[in-house]
Amino acid sequence: MLISNKIDSTAYLCRIRREKIMSGIDTKHLDKFLEKLSDIATSEIKTDALTLGLYATDASLYQVAPLAIGIPGCLQDLLKMVNLANEYNIPILPRGSATSLAGQTVNHAFVIDFTKYFDNIIEINAAESYAIVQPGVVRDTFNREAQKYGLHYAPDPATSSRATIGGMITNNSSGTKSIKYGMSIDHVLGLRVLLTDGTILDTETLTPEQWHHKCLINDREGQIYRDFRKVIYDHASAIEAAFPKVKRRVQGYALDQYIHSDRWNLGKIFSGSEGTLGIILEAKINLEPISKYKASFTVHYADRMDAIREVNQMIPFEPAAVEMLDFNVFEQSKKNHSLAPIHAQLIVGDPQATLSVEFFCLSQDELDKKTTEFSQWLKTNSKAYAYPLLLTPTELDAMWSLRKNGLGLLMGDPAGRKPLPFIEDMAIPLEHLAEYIQAVLDICSSRGVETILYAHASVGVLHVRPAWMSQSSMISTS
Ligand SMILES: Cc1cc2nc3c(=O)[nH]c(=O)nc-3n(C[C@H](O)[C@H](O)[C@H](O)COP(=O)(O)OP(=O)(O)OC[C@H]3O[C@@H](n4cnc5c(N)ncnc54)[C@H](O)[C@@H]3O)c2cc1C
């Protein structure tokens, strides 16, 4: 389904209507729902073709028209919206900044946008290293406040200048430093969540006794605590056996959080739930101290596979990040107006791949010790041909700028080559990473397809993008 540049509203609305019928939504219910929604005076309700068209897209390949958009201005209005949707059996889809890559924020649903009014920082408690925020707060905006206290919310997806903390928690985001800081789920201390029947849950970490007290409550909350405990108790061994033991896992409900500890926080089940269990109203999040002592090696390889094979051996040095870029990015960065000076500053010769290995320490002595040991290891064990050490904030910023702009450079290849993100974000145990990547490269090269590799080598999450030359770029546009 494509929306032409010049939107023909009538045709577009007719098409949306046809799609609603096809998706099984009762159009009489929908009409009543929309009529009643318009009574919610203090919030924004949008049903015009242009807005529906805008919200039909996110950062994924998909495009699906929503039923209507609600931008709640306050909790009371949000409750009214959810009650109405419940009454008329209309699906609800919460939305942050819609940078999800797998179509999570587009559907034939009533889309509720939290970015405009639910974006307040409620509390930053520096003494106890936590904050309470509304879901629509953008991660970098929050961190600009937290850094005044020497703290930060550590998960750092590449979209951190847009990604909301609600979206990050609900799709369990993480980023370049996940080997040190884990994922969003690891920083959830408590959530206030709205369920579709209007129940509001406040969650926190509980002892088995405290959980049992919750089970004794004779309402929906008590029932949820009872049923949830039964699911975990009845299926603990199946959960243990079935859940993959990888450092980054975001698919499915995180039931494995509840089998290795008897301190349970119901809030964690919402992390990774993609909005299917309830709406986050507030989040109590863990904050980490900002490391003052940092250094990064840019380890250069003449062979991409050598870089991948060596990652596992670097982990015992406890880096905060090991990020890979390959020659496909360097071919573009050399030519890009703003990145060419950074390329010239950081890249030695023509590597097939680099690994940026960054260390965060609590003292200068610790940093000196780590960098000395690691550089000794590189000298004696690595196939790398160069490994400049970056120490100043300017050098480190330059390195991250090249890394963070990598995808944009690849997507904007003037030759028209399009790296396709359909085997993105596979989490592979490090001991199998080289074997897996080699198999993918073999499949692609047997079909004459080039392959781009980059990203979070430290946790076995390499973005593997087969690169395809688009037809339109081959046809001259006279
Ligand atoms: C170029 C690019 C690079 C990326 N890099 C990374 C990366 O390094 N690491 C990574 O993890 N991800 C990455 N992503 C994916 C995405 O940007 C992140 O996961 C981001 O954290 C999503 O935040 P968001 O505000 O856009 O959430 P959205 O996409 O709006 O929503 C995410 C999920 O949360 C749900 N949701 C939103 N708000 C609420 C709420 N209040 N209550 C309940 N559910 C809610 C939505 O329904 C959806 O299922 C990348 C995406 C792009 C386009």
C-alpha cells in the first residue's frame, strides 16, 4: 500500500474503509467509537487523511493505515480513550517516536501517541540513582538532565536522539554498550501500567512473601499476580530449556527473567512486550554513573573475517563496547563531505574492517592498566595491522560519529545500492559468530550479492545487510 505524494483524500479514506472491513473491525462500532472519541475535548483526536497517512508509516518496511490517532493531554483523557476502545472492541496501539524496525507501531488500530504530552521527567533521585519519567521522554533529552548529576540512562540505541524511554522499555532496546550495561529490561525498577480494562498496576521488585500478599488481593491485580506465578512455577523447566542463552534477546515475553531469582518485578514482563500487555504511564528507571575515564582502540584488519574471529578473545578485557564497521562504510565516509575529515583522522590505510574497542573505567590507573594489557595482547595475538588509541573526548566523539553515521552512509549510497535489513539483529553466541557470518557470506556471494557487516560485535549482534542495486537507480530518469 503506497500513499502517493499528492494525497487524494476521498480515494484514500475509501481504501482505509475497505481495509478495515477486510481486517475484521466492525465498521458500525468504529463509527460510534470515532463519534464518541470526538467528545474528549482536551486531547487531540485525528482522523484526517493526511495524519492517518503520516501515522501509517514508521521506520520499518511496512505501511498500514491506522483507524484514528489519539494524542492524550492528560491521564483522565487517556482513560476515556482506552475505555471507549474497550467498549467498542477497537484495538489499541501505543506509539513513541516510531523508530521501531519491524512494524511495531503501524496497524489497523487506534494509535495513541505519547510523545507530545506524556514527556515529563517526574523525578531524578541522584542519591539513589534512579529517575521516574513519563513514557514519551526522549532518551537523549532525559540524559541531558541526568548528566547534571553525573548520571545517565545507559541503554543507547543509535536512535537515542529520538527514541522515547517508553518505546525503549517496551521493545527492550539496547545499543553499543550492551556488553557493559545490558538492555532496557535490566534498568526497569518499576512501572505504572494501564491495562485495557482500566486497571492501573504499580510494579516493583518483590520478595516471595510480598508477591504472595499481592496474590491474596481479591481483584484483577491479585488475579494477575496469582496467574503469573502459576505460569512460572508450572513451566520453569520448559522456560529454562527453551529460552536462548544469548546476551541480547528481545523476542517474546521475557519469562526467563523469573526463573533464576526469587525477587520478581512484574514490570519486567512489559519490557519486550511491544505494547501488547498494557500502556506504560510512568517508569522508574535505574541510572548509572557517567564514566570519566575512557579510551578506545580502532583495531584495523585487512580481512573482515579475522576481525569477527577475534571478538570473542577481546571480551575477557571487559570492554564497554566492541563495534564493527566494514569497508562499505569507509568507501562512503571517504567521499562524504562532513565525514571525510574524520575518516582521514581515524582510518589507517584501507582496512576491510575495524573494531572499535572502548574501555570505561573508574580511575586513570585502571584505564592505564587496561589499555596497556589490551595493547600487549594486540601486539602478540592479533592479526590487526594497526590499532591507534583514542583518548581525548574529541577523538572519541569522532569515532562515535563515524559509527553512528554508518547506516545513513550506506542507505544514501549515491550508486543506488540498497542494503536490505531483513536479517538484521540476529543475536549469535560469540563462539559461533564467525561460523554463522561465513555461512551468510557464502550464500550471498554464491548469488552474486554483496554483503555489508556492521554494529555490535561484542554481543554477537552484527547487522548483516545484503546490498541490492535498485532498478530505479539503474533506469535513467530523463
Ligand atoms: C537507524 C536505526 C537504528 C536503530 N538502532 C537501534 C539500536 O542500536 N538498538 C536498538 O535496540 N534499537 C535500535 N533501533 C530500533 C528503535 O529505534 C529503538 O528500539 C527505539 O528505542 C524505539 O523507540 P521509539 O520511541 O521509537 O519506540 P516506538 O517505535 O514508537 O515503539 C516501540 C514499541 O513500544 C511500544 N510503546 C511505545 N510507547 C509505549 C507506551 N507508553 N506503553 C506501552 N507500549 C509502548 C510500541 O507499541 C512499540 O511496540 C534502530 C532503529 C533505526 C531506524
